[in-house]
Amino acid sequence: MKTAAVVSVVLFALIMILDPFPFITLIDSRLYMDLLFLFLIIIPVVSYFFTSKSLMKDQSKGRIFRLKKKVFSTMQIGSVAYLIGVLL
């Protein structure tokens, strides 16, 4: 595996662990045990999982560019999940 791919997969794993963290710890009272936030944040977590899995299998340039677009969309979905969780 290429070094950049390994670093990306490790960072995605870290994101998958930390994304739902406010749900189970009292970091922000608006996100703590909020089922709507949990439901919304699971979507990018699952997307990061499948992106990591795909990146480990195929590291061709074309595949990486497609995954890059998917990661940017996933980041936006995660940001919206936090925004909705805090505002509602």
C-alpha cells in the first residue's frame, strides 16, 4: 500500500471513532444522547468506512479522484449533521 493511502485510512478510522463521540460523552449537552444527531452522524461514518475499504483495495489515480469527491461530500454531510444536531 502507498504511504498516503495508509495515512488516509488511519485518519478516516480516527474520524469514524471521533464523529459520534459527542453522542456518548457530555462535550455538548445538545448532542449528548441526541438520537437525531446519532442517526445523522452514522451516515458519514459508514461512508468513511466504505471509502477506506475501497482505498485499500484500489489506489489507481482514477479511483482516488472519485474517492476524493466522495470524501468532500461526506465531510459536508458530517458538518450538516453537527449543525442540525446543535440547532434542533
